[in-house]
Amino acid sequence: MNGLDNSITYRKRKKTIKKLEKMLEQKQRKIDKELLRIEYELNYIEEADIREIIRLKYFDNFNWIQIMYKLNYKSESTARMKLERFFENKN
């Protein structure tokens, strides 16, 4: 009887895992579509430095100090302030 219970439990877990994997694949496809859409929209930003700041900050997860070094700014607040001004002008 114990072996039978384990077999049923195993099949239920395997079925659950397959469902979760399918859900994960669907979510990954949605994320990929959204990233593609965002990348498309980024191409319409005229200022190259703003595009680069957005990519570094939100795609590569750089912090402001890392962005400062990457873009050779003198202050960590330079990129942050540029991005804030950009978004303020868009509203």
C-alpha cells in the first residue's frame, strides 16, 4: 500500500510540475514580447545618452555609481538628473 501511495503522489507532482513549466513558458514569452516592445520604443528617444542610461539602469540593473563610471560622468547624480528631466519633459 505504501508503494502505491508514493506512485500516486509522484504522478501528481509530475503533473503539477508540467503545469508550472507551461505557465512559466507562457510568462517568459510575454516578458520577451514586452522587452521587444520597450526596445522598439527606446529607438524613438532622440538623445543617445538617455537611451543608454535607461538600458543600463533598467535592463542591466546598474546603480547610479556604475552608470557614472560607465558613461564617464563626474557625479553619480548626473545620469539620475538627466533621466528625471527627460521623464518630466515627457509628462
